[in-house]
Amino acid sequence: MKILVFSDSHGNDHRMALAVKKHKTAEVIIFCGDGHRDIEDLQRTFPKKKIFAVRGNCDWCNDLPLLMTVEICGKRIMITHGHAQYVSPFRAYA
């Protein structure tokens, strides 16, 4: 199964739509936050795709969860933006 993973679109839903069109066989889309309006647009554009989405640190005024665990093909996948789990690219290399 092919899964597309996106994060931090920040208003650039056009590029996500291009990626979905390019990878037509992807059955699942995972969105790791920071662009909740973008993922809403993507859901309207591709209503047959299964989309899982969480809230990022810049996603205000929405009710997406901070963390989500899903099972896909018998594998559990935790989805988060990272800020809620104290993940930082700056700390990863410290």
C-alpha cells in the first residue's frame, strides 16, 4: 500500500494536490499538521482518499487532534506534528 505523508503546507495546498495526482495509487494520506485549511481543501478535491490529519503548532481554531494512532495494513502508526511530543529538529542534533 502506498501512503503519502505531508506536513507544514502553510497555505500551499496546490503542491499537495499535485503530489496526490502524481501518486494516484496512494490509498492513504497522512497530514502531520500546520495547514488545516489545506487538508480540508485536499479532502474536498480527493473525496475518495482516506485522509488522517492532526493539528500542528500553527493550526489554531480547529478541532483536529494533537496526536492520532491509526492501524494501516496491520501496522500501528502514530501521527503527530511533534511539538506536542517535544520533538524539535534543533534538539535532534544537540
